[in-house]
Amino acid sequence: MAYMGLNRLDEAKAILKQALERKLNPLGNPLQLAAIAWVQNDAAEMEKHLEAAKQLPGGDMTVSGTRSAIAACRGQIKAARDFGQKSREAAERLGLKEVAGSEYSQEALIEAIVLNKSRAVEDAIESVKMSQAPIAVLTSALALAVAGDDKKAEDLASILAQKRPYDTIVRFTCW
């Protein structure tokens, strides 16, 4: 949401609450409200919105992924892994293989950042096995690069760039 990007959080919250009242984007709005609460360091409000999102279809998967990212930002790597696994398992139960692959790529990047190279490489490889979505491949390539496996990172990026020569994000990320 644009207001969030402009750091106009009170306006963003007001619009998101109106959207909730009108039943627009039922899963996304509580997650965005939770993100605002997190930024504002309001744990109780964040939990309230995460619990609301969890009750919606696909909510368990999405909330687990969100909790994984929050735990990683807090340096709670084991919790991040556990929530990430819950998110992947929920995605696979729903038949959303690309979502599971994307979660693996995000975990690979986290592992690379905390210098767990072997786990980062494993997760990146698992990600591209499950998903060829550009964001998953790019994130996996970034994780591999951060982990020091420049050759594999370059190979992934080059293959993606060849497959999607007119994709602006791929072009400017891979070159």
C-alpha cells in the first residue's frame, strides 16, 4: 500500500480498516495491519491481526510465513525455520508448490545471511526444484551468492535471464 511506503501509517491503517469493513481483500488487509503494528512495535495489535488472518482460507500458510520472517528479523533463526516449515507444509497441502518453493528461497537467504552456507545451498537447491517462479529463482541466486557459491548463483541468474529476456526485474537483477 502506498501510504505504508510513504510512512503515513495512520492513514494506511484507516484505509485498511475501511477495506476490512467492506470485506475487500480479506487475507491481505489483516497482514498489512499486522505489518504496521510490527513497525510501530505494538505486539498485541500485531498478534490480533495475525490471528484474524490465520482464520481465513490459506491464512495458516501465510501467517506462518509472516511469523518466519519476523522471527528471522529478530535473530530467532530456529523459530524462523520452524515457522517456515509450517508455511511450506501448509502450501504443499494446498497444492501450492510454487509458494513452498518461494518459502525455501527466503529461508535460503536467511541462512546465507547468518553464515550457514550448507543450509543456504540446500534450501536454494530445494527452492528451484519446487518452483521456477522468477522471484524464487532470483532469491535463491542471491542466497547462493551471499553464501559464497558465485558459480551456482550466476548459473541460475543466467538461465532465468535467457528464459525471460523481456522481464524488466529479471534483466536488471541479473545483469
